Amino acid sequence: MDSNEKVKEMICNYEKQINEFRSSVNTKSIWLFLATLGCWGVEQIWIQNFAFFITFIFFTYQIHSKIEDKRSFNKIENDIKKVINTELDGDTQKARLYDLSEIKRRKHSIIPIIRSSFILSLSFIFFFFTVLHFANQ
């Protein structure tokens, strides 16, 4: 496999990883919503606050435990850029950098993130307002 094909595969895997992460987060967010509802049933305020904290920790663990590549998306992107800049040149280099920038434009902007992770957004909004509600009591 030549360098250009290797870089194309890295870029495809990167985009696939973003899509899989967002899908997984949406699925796991349903549990955040249900666990937050369960915290409403706890009557003692200190236990309830502890339950919210544990819910958040469990949710964060669930998301990160299933990720195969523990690097951040920015780190993965920077690693791909390094490979592009060291192993490719000319028009091929520009084409692969453009491919990478298109993924960033389509996948990292706030609107695409909200669209692809709407269940996460709603669950976190509910969690946040629930915590605020109980903090003000």
C-alpha cells in the first residue's frame, strides 16, 4: 500500500470513529436521562446530590470505556496531518489536507455535533437543569 492509500485509509477510519462515537454517545445518553429521573426519587438532599454525582461519573465512564482509540479527535487529526506532511507532497498532499479539513468542517462544527448527538444534548440539558433545580432547594 502506498503512502497516499495509507493516508486515505487513516482519514476514512478517523471519520468512521467520529460517527461511531456519536452513535454510541446517543445510545448511552438514554441511560443518563433515565438515571437522572431516578435521582428525583431520592428524598434526602445529600444522598440525591451524591446520586447525581455518581450518575455523571457512570455516564462518563460508559462513554470512554468503549472507545478503542483513547486519543482525542484533535490528536488523531494532528497525527494524520503529520503523516500527510511527511509522506506526501504536491497535489496529493493538498488533496489529503483538504479531505481532512472537510471532515473537520462537517463533523466538528457545533451544528453537526448537535444534529448527530441530539439525544446527548437533550439528556445533558435535562441533567443540567435537574442539578440546578435541586441546588436551588
